[in-house]
Amino acid sequence: MALIDASRNHFFELAKERWQAQGFDADITDILEGYRAETNKKIKKDSMPSDFYKLLEIMTISRSRKHITSYYGDKGVGQFPEKNKPDTYNSDIDTKKKLLHFRETNELLEALILSVYTPTRYIKEEYKKLYIEKYSLKGKHGGDMNFDTQANGIIILHRFNLIKRLESSVYSFEETLRRLLERIERTEQLLLKGSGNVSEEDADFDDNDSEDVYIEGKYEIDITMLYRSLYQRR
């Protein structure tokens, strides 16, 4: 605590010296105490007096070379070292050259439809209103949300996630693809079976499941209300 108090006092004296050197008349103690009081009351910073910002400008040190050399010079600490132009290296995904390049992989990922994540896109027209009302899907301005717009956003997020996994490691990318393929297989089995309930995590199917058929994730959708043949082709 003694070290903290000493540092605080040193900063206060330094601020006071710089404040006086600028020729300001206001008492720096009043300024700092006023700031502390305003902060404690959680008042917006716009209500702070202009003198506080003058003090803040004096005490703020930018870490840029230009600011340091302009305001403090280089006599005391020496000159900055010369910066060499950085070398650019384009690294492949693997060192054995057995995998695709990043650009080619990204092009393939951009071509993915990923309909397994967007069953709402395949809801029959006569049932769309039912699901909009069931899940209170509303846009920013209060209107009914467009399922296609929502689906496009979901697809972009999943594509981005795949790229991020690849940037992390080939193993992470492989695991994400494995889970995606498992989900596709579970959904295909559900569509082919035509009965039973399944969740995103549940890969088992029971012949004794009820006749109410759902693709379950964020929303539960009765597959009889989908364009099933179109959904399966995607």
C-alpha cells in the first residue's frame, strides 16, 4: 500500500506541475475530486467540466513514435530503431502438401448450402404463418421475420465457424466436419423414417416413437409441413 500511495502522490505532483506549466488557473485538486465524485455517481462523462479534459490531455501519453518524438524528443532515451519492411510468408495448411490451399478450401465452404441447419427455409407456404406465430419471429421493426433472410444469416455464421476451426487446427476442422456429417445423417434418417422425435444431440431412433415428427433444434418443425423431397436433395 505504501508503494501505491507513493506512486499516486508522485503522479499527482507531476500532474500539478504540468497543469501549472500550461498556465491554467483552476485548482487541480478540485478537478480530480470532482471527477471522483462524478464517477461514483455514475454520471455520464459529458457532464464533466472542460478543465478535466484539459488535464487528461496533458497527462495522456500516446504510445506512437510520432507522439513520443514530437513531445518528448529522443535525447533522454535515444532514437527509435529503424523498422525494416516486413517479409510476407504464405503458409499452406499442411507441410506435406496433401490438403487443399486455404483459398480452395474457402471456395468449397462458400458453396455449401448447409440446409441441415435451416429447415425453416423448407416450410410449406401454408404453414409458415403458423411457425412465425408459434415462435414469435419478428424483425427489427416489428414485422414478421423472413425465413429466408434468417436462414441466410445462419448459413453465413456456420461457414464462418468452419473457417475459424480450420484456422485453429486441422484437427478442430476435422472434428467440426465430423459433427456436421453426423447431424446430416441423423436428419436423413428422420426424414426417411417419417416418425419419431429427435433433438440436435440425440442420434438414436426408436421404432416406438410417436407419430408426431419433428426436426428439433432452436425450433421444432413437423417434417410433414416441409417440402421433404426438396429438403432431402439439399
